[in-house]
Amino acid sequence: MDADLKERIVDRLTSNIVYLRIDGGLYRLLAPTKEKRALADLFYTERIAEVKYSDLISRSQADLILQRTGMWGPLQQKQLEEYQTAIENLKIQMYQSLYNKKEQKAILRKLTGFERSIERAWNKKYGLEFMTWEYHAENLRKEFLTSLCIYREDDTQVYTYDNFWGSDATILRRFINHIDKHPITQEQFREIARTEPFRSSWVLGKEEVFGIPVCDLSDGQKNLILYSRMYDSAYENPERPSDEVIDDDNLFDGWMASARKEGEKERSRQEVDKLLGSKGGGHSNADNVFVVANSPEEADKIKEMNDLNARVKMNQREKAVIDKGTVDEHNLPDVKMELRNQAMKQMAER
């Protein structure tokens, strides 16, 4: 993003004002206050009674149609979640391949493919959204709320609750079209949050940088605050990532996901340590600890603490017991393999 565009977006976010000249007149759009949002909620409630029983369908009916036609159901939802998991894992791999540019390019191609798959999946999932009464009622609420925030040069409102339906919508349409044509992407929010000119203002003032109560923050300002806090956590982390990682969204996401998983693993280890202690099982770092779980969930928590080799051994032992019913310890597959390796080692030494 070039410096000029970035500065204009920062000005737009910090001022919360959009100016437009329409038919020779100067108009401005302000951010909605809590009072205006409350009035828009009343408007929405009143409109629901009119829209709900028209020829439109409900969201639940749309979901049912998609499921009956095979367009979207539990199988597609599961696939979408698998795509999302795959993207997170690819970003972790990308971060772990920080100094292998060739590997990063290969991962990026896979990442792009999964992102396109997710986009297609979302289009299917919400393919009938425009046919629902909830969608149209919510859009009408947004338009009404936008109209309440448009002012003339003399500080008078162009639209009010009483004149909304009878007024010319030209000015409202111009503002809505302008906003739709100039959206602020998540990538732009992230770049603004971690770079100048906003970064230094954030460091000095934090949430007070906007000079308004939290309840009056716009959605854009809330987004910027959340991303700024996210980068704060990285800058303040004892294992702070390099600037190269921070400046690349995919690498940074990979670093965060990796750190989160390590944190979850450590918390699970502590929970299992407490669990083993309460059951007299000793410490979870021991080679073999046998514990009777009280529930499937508790068993899963204990199994999570095993590494890949341990899980393979567990699966082999379970299969042997299922196949033969009763198996002596020295006849377990992994024990037999270990005894064979020890014998071969002794022969080689002799």
C-alpha cells in the first residue's frame, strides 16, 4: 500500500468523517452514535413485521433448501473446516520454512489453492442469503442508520426517522456507493496497525487515540484496535519474531498459530501432570505411566500427551489385544521389536 493511500485511510479512521460534494452541496457522513444505533434497532424491529411475511424465505428455510439439493450440509461444513485447518497448518509450515524461500513459494501456492476453495465454499453456503427476509431487513437497517448520520454544511440532518421514506435517496445512495467502492481490507488494517503513521499514535495513546468512548467506536476503529493489540502481543513477547515475520501476514499467522499450539500443549501437559498426581501415577515425563481414565474425554486428554511413536505403539498394542484377546507383555509387538533390537545389538558387540 502506498504512503498516500495509507495516510488517507488513517485520516478516515481517526476522524470517522467522510465528505462528499453532491450537486454543488457539501455533505458529510459521521459515525453512528449509540442513540442512533438504538433508533435503527427500533426501525429494524418495525420493518421485520413488514418484510418477514412477504415472498422472501427465512434463513432456516434457505439452509433446508441447500441441504435438500445437496449444495450445503454437514459434509460440506466438515470439508470447509478441514480447509481452514489446512490453511493454518500451511501457515505454520511457511513460518517454519522461514529461510527456505523455495519451500515457502511451494507452500504459498498450496495456500492460495485452499483460500480459493474456501471462497467457493462460502459462496455455496450463503448462495441463497439474498433471498432471505433477514438479509433484506438487516440491509434496510444499515441504510437507515447511514442516512441518520448524513449532515449538511449547516449541521442539519438530511434524513430523519420521520422523513426517511418520503425523501429523495440520491444523497444516501452516493454515500453508500462511495463506501462500497472504497472498502478497507483486512490486509490494509493489518499494515496500518503495524506501521507509521498510525503505529506511533497507538503506542502513545492506545485506545484513547480516537478520543471517543468505546461505545461510540466504529467497526473500522474496532478492527484497527484489535489488530494493534495483536501486534502489541508480538512486540512484547519474550520470543519476539523478526520484522520479516511481522511484516508478512502469512508468516505472522504461522508464528501465532505455532505459539498458540505450544501454549495449548503446555497447558495440557500441566493438566495431565495434575491428573496423574491425583491418581498416584507419578510424573508425565516418565517412560511409561499407566492410568485408568474415568471418562473418554479424560482418556483423550491423556492420549494427547503421547508423541507420534508412543501413539503408534498404543495402536499396535490395542490391535494385538483385539486380535488375540489376551497377550503377555513380552509378546506385544513393540516389546518384541525392542527385545529383537537388543539381541542384535548384543550380537554385534560380541
